[in-house]
Amino acid sequence: MKILMVEDDRTIASGLEYSLQQEDYETILCHNAETAKSMIEEKWHEIDLFLFDLNLPDGSGYDLCALVKSQSDKPVIFLTAFDDEVNVVMGLD
């Protein structure tokens, strides 16, 4: 399974990537929305799961999710420290 991870915090990204690779997942790591958009367009058919941070330096995980969902119904998981009701509802939408 190939996973596209988008996380701007390099420490979190590194730990998560290491853990996933230890479980035999193949990962593609991006640190910003611009690079992630390019990877989504370039490697769309190879990616099985998307992990998006909500707060990115040049965009939002919500925008990346909308891009993915506009193409198909591949699974998306949000990684975030936000736990307020507004962000939970937006993520579910």
C-alpha cells in the first residue's frame, strides 16, 4: 500500500514515516501543499491512502482533500492537533 503523507513538521513527519515503513507501507512524504498537489496529479493511480495535516504553510489539508475527492473516493485521514468542533465537522464534510 502506498501512502501520501503531507506534514510540515519535519519531526512528526519523520517519526510517522519511519513507523509506517516498519509496517511495510510505502510512503511519499511532502512538507507543503504545493508539492502535495504535484504528487497527487503525478502519482494519482499509485496512491492508496492520503494522510493530510490540516495546517500547512501554503495551504490546507481540507483543500488537498477536496482535490482528492474531486477525482475519486480514495480514503483520506487528517492528522491534526486541532480538536475543536468546527474542525471536526469540516473534516467530516
